[in-house]
Amino acid sequence: MLLVITPPDATPQVVQRYNTLLGLGASKLLLRLPEADEVRYEECIRSISPRYRHRVILADFYHLVPKAGLGGIHLKAERRPDWATWQQIAQTDFITTSVHSLEELEHLEFSPSMALLSPVFDSISKSGYQAAIDLKHCRERLPQIPFPVLALGGVTPDKIQICRDHGFSGGAVLGYLAEDINALRERFCAYPRPEVLTIAGHDPSSGAGLTADIRAIEQTESYPLSVISCTTIQNEGEFVKSLAVETQPYLAQILKTHTPLVAKIGLTTSLSEVRDLMLQLHRAGVATIIWDPILQPSYSTKPILEQVDPTILAECLTLCSLLTPNIPEAKTLFGTLERKTLQDIADQFGVSILLKGGHATKSEYASDLLLQPHKEPIQTHVPRTPYDKHGTGCILSATISSYLAHGYSIRESCRLAQWHVDQLRRSNSSKLGYLNTPIVSLKEEKLLRGKLQFITNSLDSSEILKQCQAALQGGLRWIQLRMKEASTDERTAVARSIRKLMQDYPSSILIIDDDVEAVLRADADGVHVGLNDLPPAQVRALLGNEKIIGATCNTMQDIALRALQGVDYIGVGPYRNTTTKKLLSPLLGEKGMSRLVQFNRSLPEPLPMVGIGGIESDDLPSLASIGLYGVALSGVINQADNPQAESSRLVKLINQHF
């Protein structure tokens, strides 16, 4: 893994350049500005694209972490004794710290998510700060440390392999990148990606097994190593049988020159083989092992493992870090799905268990349950999709492995992988999925359709559907469902009906006003939140990066806050008085709207700004001229004699002026 540290005197403009490195696969970005005040930190956070905020670690002003949706905190030595207090303030379980000797590392006050040990080599950024860490001692002692340790100080691309060979999980980089800020991309790309090993069967369809794992690992910016455990006679719809391969010689050869950060074991022909592979990996220094126990392939009535030896199973559980069974597999392995029993197993063996919920067909969601040793269980959801896919279990565990190699916690890795598989399911209607287009570009494509937004204005479901039908027939492709006095059940029902209408208009977008639960249930494209609604960072944690989050603004302070919170677009208003919304903020008019546009443009990452509130068709040329991204309309369409014709006319005007 590779952690990037910002220069200590970085300006927001410099920090903005580091978005490129996060896009290229930097594991984490440590925002460290020793002399900066809170305002400066906020300005720099706004320079970081919302899609990368969860990968940012903050070195100070920890209360900004939950507000901006950041990924963790970094503690200086003097703050470590109060680590629990800082953790509570930041509302995060991801904490890093810096140490300057192996002795200090071995006697930390707590177990951090990762630690930076320095100076391993002569520092580039600090003159005279010379190497003071004995690499031979690192090789002996770092494997005993129960968390990742990164090398800091003079870690150039040619030194990364040296670090890995001596027990480090990767490196932390500052000076090599910062000394030539104009060559950030070129210099970063010289660093190798973290290595992930998959041991799996070969599926000729490439939907599951070895080749699917390799694709998933590459898509999540790690380098895949692979060893075949068996060949299979199958396609995406039928599994015939598997044929054993003598795996251990292949594994021994690759482990001569590689020590992957994470290894994942998939399809094997016996439980004893799983144990033997785990032992071989441990002897080679592989610290993190994920086991995806494929006991019975999909589309097969015959199990691969007829019986589970409890003694061998216990050995496997003590050797692996995470187990990813589905519901039938968990029932076979443990004889129960009872949560307390599974938690007791996790506590007893020190292993995390991710119980995949795809087989629980009665639920409105696809829900996964994560049980970690001596921690509260965590259940996470994604909307159910109409398309099933071959190999999702393999891809989930491979993606988790890749995120772990980048330094994410098990909790974060499981959630990110769940979203990844959700997108894979949506990729097409066949049983074979693919993600050729990055998720972020898909969302950006959707946002382009938000230059004309239609907002419903009724509590009557039949009236809402009538409004939406007319808007869609007129060419409008962005609908926001606003039902302020309705329940989540009522919103969900109407949203699902709107989705059915949208099936004839594939490019349509559905946003639900202030109801994250309804977004999940109806599988809408996103949510719009007001100033007093659920904070966007919490919304993002529930919905993921691929869903759109819009937010309301009325002042410059609101826009600054929304930029800090990392929303995808802002609805700014009211432009003039409107009868379709209660509790109006102060009216802006054209001059007020223009001032807010100029302020938004001054931000390092300006937000798409949509005008709202009493806007009429005659206002569009002037609003376009002041620089708005688009407009949101309600009454001008709903109150028209012919809403379909009015929608068509407005679409033409938007295309003409915006």
C-alpha cells in the first residue's frame, strides 16, 4: 500500500493536484498542515474531490472528519494517550500514528489501523534527517506487529520492494513527490501497486474463479498474483465438475519472489487443502488471508465438500482473517445462522465473518452481516437488482482483498466491495457482468442530465404519476420526488411506480427528496437533502459513491458548507417567491443568484449549481448568462394547460441557453 502525505505548506491549489494521485490508486492521502488553522484545513478539504474523501486522513481538527466524510485521523505522539477521545470526536475507527523506533512501535498505547515508522532511509523533505531504522531488525520483528506498518523517509519507487522484503506493508511518501509538483503523475506511477494473491479455480466463462478475481483486483487498483487450485467444467449456467490441481508447487514458486499483502482462497476440492494452503502462506509471511468457502457452486446440485471436519475447520479459522460464506455455506460450516453463535465463533477464533445475504430473498434489500471479534455486528444494505450474476461471491471476496491491501479496514473493505458488486449486477441483463466504465464517470454522465430538473408537487400518487408521465413524454429526464408530508412507505411505493414509467425512458434520473431509506428501497438514483436534514457524509455512508447527493443552499456560507460536505450538486434559491414550497429562505433574485455563482466559482472544486424557486421560462436566458449549471422547476410545468407540451418547450430552451 502507498500512503501519500501532502507538503506541510500546501495551499488548496497544491492539494487539488493530489486528486490525480487518488484517481491513480494512492491508498490514502494524509492531509498534514502543521502550521495551518481550521479555515486553511477546510479550504484544502474542499480541494479534494468528494469521490476520494473517504481515503483522506486528517492530521488535525478532527471534528471535520464526520462533517466532510473523511476516512480517518493521524495522531502525533503527544495525542496518543487520549486516542479514544480523539476517536470519539472524529467518529472513526481508522487511526494512524507515527513512530521513530521499533521499541516505540511495540509499546504503543493502542493498536492503530496502521503506523508509519521513520526514518527508514535518508529523508528527502527534511535536510539532515538520516536513516535510523535497522532493516534487519525490521525483518525479524515487524511480522509480529498486529497491524500494517509503512516505511516513511526517503521511500522512492526503487525502495518499495526493499521495504516489503523487510516486513513493511508498503510506504508513506512525501518528499519524492513534493520536490517536483509538476511531475506528480509521472513520479507516482513509478511506484508499484500493492500485490494481492488469488488461489482459485478456473472458470471457462471467466464469470467466477481465477479470471474474475484477477479482473476485480485490477479494477480496484491492486496487482493480481494468481495460482490455480482446480479446473472446472462449467459455464455461467451449469456446473458439471471440478478437477484437482496440485497447487502447492505453484504457490511455492510465486512466494519465492513475492509476499502479497493479502491472499484470497476460493474453490478447492478439500478442507484439508485449504488448511495446508493457509499454513504455506503464513510461513511465507502473508499476514492477511481471506477464505471464500465455496462448498457448493451455483447451478449445481452436488456439493464439493460433503462433510466438514470440525478439527480442520477450527485450524482454518485460526489461520484466516476473514471468512465470506453465503447463508447455505454458513449453515453447513457452523450448523446455524444464529447471530450470537456466529459472534461467539468470531470471538473464539479471532476471525471476522461476513455473512452474505443474497440468498435471503424475503428482504427488500441485499444485506450483508459483518461479525468482527469482540465488536458490535454491522449490517449493510444495497438495493436488490433485477439481474443475477454468475460469480458475485468470488468477485466480492477478491475486491475485499484488494481494498485491504490498500489499507482499508475490514469494515470499510466489505462495504466498498458490496457497492462494487452492486454496480457489477447492474452492468447488463446477462449472467456475466463487467465494469468497463468507472463508477464515477457514470455518475458524471447522470449529472449532465440535471440541467433541467422537474420537482413533483402533490401528495396524491395518481396525480404525481400523471405529472411525471407528462414530463417524461415531453423529454424531461430528471425527476425529483417531493412528498414532504408522506411516510417512507408512501414515498417508496410512488418512487417504484415512477421507476416503472421510466423504463420507457432509459436515461431518466430519479431523485427522492429527503428520504435515504426510500432511495434504498426504490433503488432511486439519489437523494436531495435540505439544510436541516441528514448530513451528506452520513448519507454517503449509507448510499455509496455511485448515488447522487444534492443539497439545498441559500447563502455563501451554505455553499461553503456543502462543498466541505462533498455533495454532488447544489440547489440554490429561492430565486423568487413560490407557492410550491413552504418555509422559504430569503429571496435571492438575479443579483443574489449571481453573487452566489461567483462565490461558487472561487472554490477549488465548484459545484454544479441549479437555480430553484419560482423560476419561469422567461428567466432562463438571464440565469444561463450569469453562469448557473441548470434550473429546477415545478409550478411552471404542473400548472400549464398542457404539461407535456410545456416540458418539451422547456427542454428546447434549456438546450439552447445552458
